[in-house]
Amino acid sequence: MNIVRTIADLRQQVALWRTDGHSIGLVPTMGALHKGHLSLVDEISAHTSKIIVSIFVNPTQFGENEDLDAYPRQEAEDCKKLDATAASLVFAPSVSEMYGTGHKTRVTLDGISEILEGASRPGHFDGVATIVSKLLLQSLPDVAIFGEKDYQQLAVIRQIVRDLNIPVKILGGTLVREDDGLAYSSRNAYLNPTERKIAGHFNRILSKLVQAATTSSDLRTLETQASEALLKAGFTAVDYVQVVDRVSLETLDSLSATARVVAVARLGTIRLLDNMEIGI
């Protein structure tokens, strides 16, 4: 796998590809790649002829008491996995390369970044918006893809691309699940065997909410019931279970064609995210 570590080298490679008539795709990741990440490479390959996978653990999206230092870093293993995909290049910069001396600029959003995950993790989406804006401007891809597992992140990125007129098409990658339905996540590896068994209940409880929502007009009760079911299943806390509009992420009072349930539940210090579309 071809690895570049500087913005200058990345831009030089992209320029050569452009000269040869290639289209460019970007798959931003923080490494510790799993089947969910690899599926994004497969999905974007239908839209572009050259694929950049970035591997960068972005410090500005981690808050106090979060797992920045413990976040898994396994570049060699990640590159070995990417060798079996259509990826063309890995961009693996250092923190100093991405945030040089005197870096003072941040991209911030109102509204959509302040609810749900934004309320639980103040400043998180400023860090996401900043690093994604930088990656898009550094690589200038035609297409970039982000997994639907982090649904609010995908909505935030679509917002900044619209607002800043960044000329890139944003794709939402299909949420990939493990055999028991748990959404793939790098943080799943932190779960001990007992916690991992409990985690398998997450998607099943949300699926029941999705089914019930098609015949019930009381969305708040369904949210409460799902939260209580998660706690009964063994989750230590529930940050939120909410039925929202899939674009604005505003809470819905009644079911619509754009409804989605988003949820975060905790097992000890591990926060697990999931979401599902609610069809009517």
C-alpha cells in the first residue's frame, strides 16, 4: 500500500492522477479498520477510479476524559487490510502535519452540532468539521464517503459542504453490522465478554421501536420504553433515544417519511451508537 505522510506529497499524487484523467475518492478514517470501514472503500469504488483512505486520530474531536490516548493505532495492520481492497493510497499524517505551529482556525456549526452527540460531547463536532474540511481541501476529491453508523456526523458533514460550497459529493455508507446485529465500531474491541453479549441487544431494542412507531402516534412513550429496555438488558446508562428528522435531526412529534431513530447507550465507559430508518 502506497503511504504518504505530508500534504504536499498528497497533493502531488492527486495532481498526477488528475493529469491522467482519474476521478478521486476519499474515505476518512481514524484507523483501527474493521469491516464497516472496508465496506466504505468498496462502496466508493463504484463512483471513482482512485481512492484515498486517510488514517488520522484527530485530537480536536476528543473531549476531556475521552479515550484519545487509548484509541487503537495499528497502521501496519490497517494497511494490510487495505491491500485487499480497491484503495490506491493511504494518507497518514502526523498531528504536527495537520495542526502546525500557530494553528488557530476552527470550523463551527450552529444548531445541528449542538444537539444529541453535540450536547453530550461539547466541541466534538467543531473538531470533526475542522478536520473534515481540512481533508477535503487537502485532497480535493470528487466524492467522499462517511458511514451511516455515525449518523449525526454524516449530517454535520453534509451541512458544512453545503454551507462552504466545497465541490464534493458526500455519500452515506451503509451501516454494517456484526452477526448479532451490533453496529461495527472500533470501540467494540473495548467490551469484555459480558458487555459484548449485552451490546447485542441494542439493535434488537431499536428494531422494536421502529416496528412500533409505524402504528403508534406516541413517539415519546416509545423512546422511553426503548431506554428502559436498554437498561433492563444491562446497559449502564442511556444518553438518548430519539426519533428525529433525518436531515435536520430535530425531534419529531409525529412520524414522517424522513424519520430516523438515533440512540447512544453506555456499557461502563464505552459509548455505543446506533440508528435506524423508520419507514412509513
